[in-house]
Amino acid sequence: MLINKNDLPLVAEDFMNDVHFEDVEIINNLYEKLLTYINDSTKENKNIFIDNYQEWYDHTVAHFKGEEEKMLELNFPPYMMHKSEHERCLEQMRLILEYFIKNEDSQILKNYFEIDLINWLINHIHTMDTVTAMFFKTGQSPCHAH
């Protein structure tokens, strides 16, 4: 297991916490597929990993879209900042997979999962998602001068 869901920061909205738990389950499963490929680098294991990675990417797109739609609906002031962070994350996910497909470099993927992804996820939840969830719940944004 790469990430223990009990180690995730919780936010003020249950629907966001639930999606984060789903994310962790998918990421842990995908990480296991990566380790399987690293231990047995067959074409079949590579394809299984790529298919699962694509499912994770699609899930992440849907996850971000759900948050972004609610931010727009409630006129969340720092919407563009949060959305641009989502776009940056998706772009990195795309580039990492493309690089892996071209170069079959599983070490860069392993580093991405073990370091970059975990750090990004925890930081994103601690900062942007915490503020966003509080706004969803209360209508208050720390980005507003009162």
C-alpha cells in the first residue's frame, strides 16, 4: 500500500473526502500494478498498468470536474487558481504516462508515485481543498477581506 487513507487530511465536505478515499484506493491499486510490471516487465503487465493508469486519469478528470462545477455554481472567488492547479496535475499525469510508454522507464513512475504524487495530493488537500470545502460549507472564503 502506497497511501493509507487514514493518513489523508479531512476537509469540511464529506463528498470531497469520499472522492479522496476513492482516489487513494485507485492509486494504491495502480501502484501495485506498477510493482508487478517492475518485477515482471512483460508486455501484458505493461498494458495492464497503462489501462489502469488511463482509468485513474479519467477518474481524476471527473473528480476535478465535480469540484470545479460546484466552485462555479457557488462563485468560489479563487476558482481559477484551484482549477489551474488541477490542470497542472493532469498535465503532469499525461506527461509521465507518455514518457513511460516511449521509454519504458518504470523508475520515473515509481518516483512519481512515491514522492511527487503523494506530496502533491497531501498538499493539495491541506491547502486548496480545505479552503474550498470550507467555502462550500459556510460560504466564507479566507481569500475575501471582510
